[in-house]
Amino acid sequence: MQKILIIDDDEGVCYSLARLLSNDERRVTAVQTPDAGFEAMRGEDPDLVLLDVKIPGADGLELLKNIRKQRPRQLVVMMTAHGTTETAIEAMKRGAYDYLMKPFDADVLANIVNKALNTSRLNKRVSTVIDEPAEKKSGGADRSAAPDRIIGKSAAMQDVYKRIGQVAPREVPVLIRGESGTGKELVARALWQHSKRAAGPFLAVNCAAIPENLLEGELFGHEKGSFTGAESRKLGKFEQADKGTLFLDEVGDMSVQTQAKILRVLQNSTFERVGGSETIKVDVRILAATHQHLENRIKEGKFREDLYYRLRVVEIVLPPLRERRVDIPEMVNYLLSRHREALASEANSISQKALEALMAYDWPGNIRQLENVIRRAMVLCNGSIINTDSLDFGPEASRSAIALAPASPTAASVAAVLPSSNGTPSSSGAFAIAPNDMDDLIERLLSSGKAALIEDMERLLIGRALEKLNGNQLQTAKLLGITRNTLRSRIEKYGLRPKVKVM
């Protein structure tokens, strides 16, 4: 009999999860307090614990730490309705098996629980497992001092946070992949800040920005007189990053010769300066990033296969911005706040149409391009509100695309397939579909080819309900027949009421 323990102060959540997860092969126990949870663990010896991050009078992350301290092999899945980047990373850092955002998708939850229970079963078969030591503190890095933040609550970014939390404390190289402008250096910094080397230096080198004849000296240093202009000894980035972390950005642009020296550092932690014969030993963790397809570079003979496998012990892939548009409102709010003082701008809000234009655009330059567009708009706008006249997406985008931006991405998705004449507006502003037209409407919806159509419909419905009730969440939840917590999670998911002031 598999045993699952739920620790959550919300009795309704406990009841729903117990009903969902219970079957003939599983026994589910649900408690509402940490003390009851520890008592149940002693009596039940659960295969899996589902633990809420927010429990009155307790910190879920500290509870996770205590559980792992007392029971190092205990599998714990964290649950929260108020997820942040730091919470996700910390949860995985402290040994959580996984991390779930409320409300749960039943299939996703079932999949994670099944995998966790299978892992627990396999672990119990092994009699030679060596328990890992209790968590060590990662060091004294001042995380609040970082000028940049990783923004996003989308499912894709939650997966990134989980991977950061899993990998950061482990002394292994990490290869970060993604299109230009997706925030690869921010992920590298997060890995450093949450690692055991957080008190040590973090140095970044853009391998594509430094001429090849200078890159080797930049990385490994040079001796006096080693080439024309070398008037003194220079320490390279590897020596400067000793006891810390070195981030090699655009590693795919290095020459094969420089790659060979990088490989030697990874293998032996040693190198020589340019023009020198002294073997220097360093203790550096290497993080690498690229937007290139390294597998193709290997086939072309432009990237060493052995270095590829050395760097790619763990891989983190960042999604492009067009695949996580739901994060755009939060990013805009952050960028307005971040740049307002430096630009001496009055802009502190964005119009609904301008925000919709941002949401509809494909962002080939990703977050870097979005930041440039917002900064430019803050300079060009007159007054405190950014509107479409202030938006300039650059030469690759026509301004007609902005002018023709739909009233909202969701509305456009639905309007493209709603009947134009058979449906008539009701007094509430919604379409009243005649029964004999319903089959035709459903067929048109299914054949429209729109991705995430159900989410589009849900977002439109909730947005219209909020508008109808002047943003009153309690009344909106009652009207839609959902709980207020569910409504809040949907508002966050779809960016319906971002902190950005929409005029």
C-alpha cells in the first residue's frame, strides 16, 4: 500500500487532493498543521509528502528543511498559490522532489505523484544508498543587490526555476541554451547566487564579443613580453575567478584551439598563461551559454564533441518570450519601475491597447528587445501613460502591425471563430448561441487551429466578468462559480490585472 501525506491548512484542498489521489493501492492522510504532519510521518512512514508553502504560523520551506534533516530520503512535493522565483529555486535547493502551483491541473499532479511514488519504490529496493549530508548554506552573496531579476510565473519558467534549484548547489558545469535575449546570463547569476560559491567571484566573458586573437589572453592571461604590447603580466579571467564561478557566454563562437584549453581546465583545473610555462591550478566552476545549435557545429568540425559533453553535464533551456506571453505584463511593470528614475521619465503606466500590442508581437529579440522597446517608449511618451504612439518595435516590425493589433490576443482568437451573424449579443454582453448553431460553433472552434483554445476562452470570459463587475473579485468568483483563490490564480496566469496600471 502506497502512503501519501498531505500537509495543508486549507481543508478544502486536503479533501480534494485526498479524493483525487486515493485508490485501492494508495492510502492518503491529510493534516492541517506542521505538528500533526510530523506526528503522521512518524506513524505512517509516507512514500510521498505534499507540503504547502504557506501555512499559518510556519514557513513551508523551513518545514521542508526540517523534514529532509530528519528523513533525508523523504520525497516532498511543495505546493503554493503564491509562487515566486526565489521560492521555486529554494524549494528545489532544499531537496524538494518537485514544485506545483495551485490550482493544480489534475493530469500534471497525477503525473508528478506517479513519478514520485515510483522513485520512492525504487529507492526502497536499494540497500546501499548513501544519505547525502544535511544542506549546507550557500554563502554570503547579497541577492538583493542584483540589478536584474528573472521575471515570469509561466509553467515554462517554473520548470527553469526548479532546474536552477536542483543544479545550483552541485559542483557541475551547466550549459544554458536559448535564443539571444532570453536571459541566459541571469540564469547563470542565479546558479551562482544559490551555489556554495556565492561568497566567491562571478565573472562573465562574452566569447563572441572579443576578437579571437585576444580571447585566449582574456581567459588565461599573458606574461610580459609574450606579444607586442604585452608590457606587463596580466591575470586572466580563470585566475580572477578562482574559488568562484566563470560564465562563458556564446561559447559556441570560440575557436577550436581555445576550446582545447577550456577542456584542459575542465579535466585538470590547470592551464598556462599565454607566453608562459608555469602550470597554474585554479578552482573554478564553469557555466556556459549559447544560442547556437552545438550539435551542428560539431558535425561541421567547429566545436569539440568532448568539450560539448563536458559542458553539458546539465542543460537548462530558456523558452523564447513568444512562448510565454503571459509573463509580459509582469515584465512591463518591472521595467517601468526599474528604468523610471534613470530615464527621468514620468511614465508609470501603460494603456490597454499598448499592452495588447506588446502581447500580440512575436519578439524575435526576446526580453532584450522588450526592454529596449519599453525604455524607448518611456523616453518618447508624453505624460505618465505609454500608448501605442510611443511604441517602436524596430525596423523588422511594421508600425501597421501595431495599429492593427487586436483588442486583445484572447478576443482575437475567439472572434476569429465566433459566428458573425447567428450569435446575437445578450443583455450581459455575451453571445447567445441558438441550440441548432452550437454544433457548428464547436466544429469551427475545434478546426480553427488556435493553440490553447480553452485557455483563450477562459481568459476572455474571466476578463469580461471582471470588467462587468468593476474588478470586484469576490462577486466575479461568485458569478463564475469558482473559488476566490482559483480566480486569483487565473488572474495571475493570464495577466488580467497586472500591477501595471491600465488606463
